[in-house]
Amino acid sequence: MKQIVNKKNQILLLSIARDSLEMMVRDKKLFRVDKTMLDDELKQDGASFVTLQRGGRLRGCIGTLVATQPLYQDVVEHAIAAGTQDYRFPPVSVDELTALHYEISILSQPVPLPYETSEDLLHQLQPGVHGVVLVSGQSRATFLPQVWQSIPKKEEFLDHLCVKMGVGAGEWRKKHFAVSIYEVQEFAE
């Protein structure tokens, strides 16, 4: 994927993410971004995920697939949510703040991936490149492209994504889900 955010703005967004979560956890206040420090790249609508790790393990990850607000604001919102609202983890404590490692993923617009059979779906997926969204009725789940690093086999990747969505691991073989793919520009501290 082409670079969406330049290196200077990557550093700034990581700082904004850290400052946002720290202010919320320490002071229960929203971090106010100095908009005079932002160039147009960060004021345009963007979709992001903010991932927190502690000791090399996932500590929170929240984001959106659709750009609905300025990118810098999207990062603020998702940094706070990753640390305080990820249902898989308790809220981040003050004592944990210095041990957190931040990663930001800026998403391209998801595009539908038409396929005929489960084998066709497997053939079209590009590990490490595609983020994948599965949808069935009101249920939806996604994995960022980085998840391929821990689940490199396509079949297992889709099995885990089905489980995340709340259906059986092999359902992607039996049922025709709506599938979309996207790419990300990722950067971390």
C-alpha cells in the first residue's frame, strides 16, 4: 500500500495516541490536540486502528473500517478506546502506562472480494497484505494484515476470524460470507 502518512506525521500520531490514553487514564480528561501542529494530511478523514502491546503481548486494539472523521481525531478516539474499552482486557491502569507500546494502522477503503468457492477465497487472499472482513447478517469481524504474522495459514486465519465473529471455526467453508479486504500502513514506536 502506498504511504498515506509521512514519517513526521507518523511520529506525531504516535505521540497523540500516547498522550490521549495517558491523559484519560491519569486525569480522566480528553487530550486536546493543538491543531496548529497538524498539516492537511492529518486533518483529512481517515480510518485507523490503535493497538497496544505490553511485554510483546496484545493489551488492546480498537479501530474502525470506515473513515468518518479527521485522521488525528480517529487516532485519539481509538487510542483511548484500546486502553479503556477493549472487552478482552481490563482498563489500562496508571502503573501500566510506561510499559505500553503503541502501533497505529491506517486503513485503505475496504473493497468487496467476490469469490465462488472456499478454495477460490483461499486463492485470492494475500497473507501479510490483506486485512480481511467477514460479514454474515449483523455479525462482522476483521483481522488486520499484521495478524497473518501469528496465524500464517490461510485456513487457520479464516477459522480464527469466524470464531472472533461468533460462529464455528469452519463456517467459511460451508457458508458464503460477504468478504472485504483492505490494506494498511502500519507504524509503531
